[in-house]
Amino acid sequence: MVSKGLALWRVPASKTWSRALAFLVRLLLTTDAVGGVWRYSLELAAGLGWDVTLAVLGPPPTTAQRTEASGLRIVDTGLPLDWAAPDAASLRASAAALAALAAREGVEAVQLHAPALVGEAPWPAPVVAVAHSDLATWWAAMRAGPVPAEFACNVAATSAGLERADAVVAPSWAMAEALRRAHRSGRAVEVVHNGRRPLPRGRGPRRRAVLTAGRLWDEAKGAAVLDQAAAGLDAPVWAAGAVAGPNGAAFVPRHLRLLGVLGEVGLAEAMAGASVFASAARYEPFGLSVLEAAQSGLALVLADIASLRELWDGAALFVAPGDAAGFAHAMRRALDAPEGLAAAAAGERAGRYGVAEMAAGMAGVHRRAGAGGKGRPGALPLDPAQGSP
């Protein structure tokens, strides 16, 4: 349901989950509908079982996205994506608008999907900033030299947000270290791995085919490398995801077989029909599509970058970033491997990254932020046994 603050959505926490989830909290959770942050937000909202107001920045959710979020209250803010904001004044205005929304909703906790959104606003509750992605760390992974002037306002806002937030979270240790290094920050960054419920089971049958998925238009995802690799592979390489981005970027493949933008059911069918999943990303703070593939029984061929090595070492084949010939060789090797062997290792590793673990981890971060919440009225009890705030 899309509204400006009417009904509340409450999902009772499972009795088998941590006692950290056993108390009710009113949470403002910001997100965007462009990439994996949307999926993360839906999974976290369901996993926490709190009263959640989901504030969307950037392009509004599609009809399909609104359908999958039915029952969850959504506020379409009309604010720009943090990384697409034209100047510092726009970022400050976004922070002020979100703080005002938090005050109107009477929330007791705030979770921002980008530290740049902390701003200078007087937040009514403790603020947890999650660095799902970041322009400075993207630039460090993708380019050489100093960050360009057009990124300066976002980088400055992110650096300030890292210091001002009550807690900062990254989805991997690699991202946490990259964040501290890019922003020259001594701020402690907690790590809570993303979690995901498995996709619905697709019908199959599996074919001798490779799948990739994500924002194909984003050069950091490495779709161009897989496009080159596909030219030398005796199996189809399917690609699911958008080829045009909100920033005007576009990707036109020559060898990948485009599947378009798929919802959960369509992606589940694609996963069920392939044998191998490939990601040639040069920048990937976590990689939710990799987790989805591992949960779906696919063998993994991944770029050898710090975050993916951290999460999937011993459960995937790794290739140097940008090595199209290397990817072709590794994908062929994975396709020809004994059936199910590599996929079993990936599936076992995927068991570490569940929604329950993510929700419990984030609940703990919010509790600690509230316990040291600078005297704000929204401070949460350190121990849920103390009762709901």
C-alpha cells in the first residue's frame, strides 16, 4: 500500500528467531527502487517484524515492485537518489525532508541506505547509516587518481555522515575497509552481511547455460567482460537486468542474450534453467544476485575482488577482474564439472547469509545506537527484556 502515513504494517517475529527481535520498534527505513537496496529493504522489513515506514528516493517503484511490497507502507518521497543529487544543497534538503518525515511518523529508529543522507538535520531518533554503495569507493575500484569534482558534494556529505551517524554499517568487511580508506575515516564500521530468503523454486530443467544478473548498465558490474567472454563460449550466457540507468548510462551487448528486467518469479525461472552464475564485477560491496544464485543451486564464477573472495572463498571459481578469456575458461570449466558438485559448495555457503541472521544483526546495531543515542527520545533499550520503547 502506498500512502503518506496511514496504516502501520506489523509482521510478528518468528518464535525461533533471536530475542533481539522480540520488541516492537517504529523504524524509518530509506531505500531506492533502482538496484539491490530495494530487495534488501523488503527482506529486512519483513525480518525485523517492526513497524516500518519505507521511504523511497529516486524513481518511484514499478507496478511489479509495489505489488511485491503490498502490505508494507511506502512513502514515495520524490527526493533524488543520493548519488545523483546535483549539489550539496540538494543533499541537505533531502536529509531535512527525511528527518521531518521521521518526526511526523514518530519513529524510534532511523536507518538510512546512504551515509550522505545524514546531513545536518535534527533527527528525532538514533540514526544508523548503511553503506550499501558509495561514490568514493566506487571511484577507487574503477578509476585511478582523485575523485572528480562532480562527485565532491556527495563524497563530502558521505564523510560527514560517517562521523555524524549514531552507527555505521557495511555489508562486508571489504566494504568497511574500503569506506574507511576512501574517506580517511577512523570511525568504527560494523559489518552485517546481507540476507535473503531463497527465490521461489523454478521449474527448470537445467541447461548447459550461464546466467548473470544485475544493473547491466553499471560498468562496475562487468557485463561488458562477460559479453566478450560469451563470444568464445559454446553455451549461451543469459543476462537479466536493466540495460539503461537513471544517469543516462547504457549497455548494448553483442553476445549476451538479454532476458530483460525480471521479477522474482521470472528470475527464479532463469536461475532454474541455468547451471552456472557469473559475476565479473569490479566493485561489489556484497552481491545479492550471487547469493540468490547460490541459494538456487548454481555453481559460481566470480571476479576475484576482496568482497566476493571474503564471502565465497572455497565455494566459487575466481577470475581476475577484466579477464574475458579467463572468464570464458572458468565458465566452461564450471559447465563441464561433475553435476551439482560446485553448486553444493555454493549452496552450503549461502546458508550463512539468511534473513534471520541479517535481521538479528541489524536489530543489535539499532539497540546499541539507541543505548548510546545522545539523549534522544527514541533511544532503544539495550536488552529487549526491558520492554518495548
